[in-house]
Amino acid sequence: MRKILVALSLLAASPAFALDNVDVERSNLLLQLIRDNGCSMTEELAETLLPENGFTKKEVGAILRAWETADWIAEMSDRGITLREESCTAG
């Protein structure tokens, strides 16, 4: 099985996913899920939490692209994602 965050990273880098395609409510839900887990999400946790919350790879890819543009991500790799401290603590 391909690692979900590797696939999501590739989707996030795709120019086909414009910021206009991001659903703010879904972005906020994903943000809260990551915040609830110490502002990081491992690949293993993502494989469970994302499908449980109805996220598709395409949707998460668009959200991550928007977050990269907004500089909310400190680190993103095949191991997981970590938010910048400012993104984690922002209201």
C-alpha cells in the first residue's frame, strides 16, 4: 500500500489544486484533527483519521497546498506533517 501522506504530498504539489478549491469548513476540521494530536499527524494516524472523517486524497491535497501557500506547515514528509507553532496555537 502506498503511504497516504506521500500521495497527499504529491497532490498538494500539483498546480491543478487551486486555493479556490478549498472548503474552509473541511480545512478547519483537518486543522483541528492535527491540533488535537499535538500539532502533528503521523502517516499511520492519517491512514486512520482521514478516512474516518470522510477526507479524500484529493481534498486533503488541496488543503495542504493552501496551507503550504499560507506557510502553516513546518514539516511534511512521508513520516507525517507538523504545523508551525503559530498555526497550532492560532484561534
